[in-house]
Amino acid sequence: YTDERGQKTIIANITLDKKLVGVNKQLMMTIESKGKVLASGQLKILGEGEKFSGKVNFSDDDAPAHEKDE
């Protein structure tokens, strides 16, 4: 709903790339038309980041070959 009669609304669907934006970030979004700012606002992207176990598994192709001493 708008505050006053005659006001316009802007409706859009936007998908942000997770790799570029990430989680726990604060963004300022601005909508412009012909160089004029129509709207702006701040938003926060909340969530949990990726969790890493610290374990690394190498395949036989990745691991260097060791020579056995005889």
C-alpha cells in the first residue's frame, strides 16, 4: 500500500548470485531510471556460511607416487 493517492509502486523479482553476494552481508540497493534515483534501501542477507571439516581426501591420481626403499 502507498501512503498517498497517486504514488507509484515498483515490483520486481531479483535473484542474487550466492557466489558473488554470500551470507551475513549488508547491501544497499538503488533503482534508477534515466540517471534519476527512484528508490533505494538497505537489506541484510542472513544465513549460515559453508562449514568445512578440514578433512581432505585425495584420489590415487591426485596423490604423488612414493617409491619404496628396498
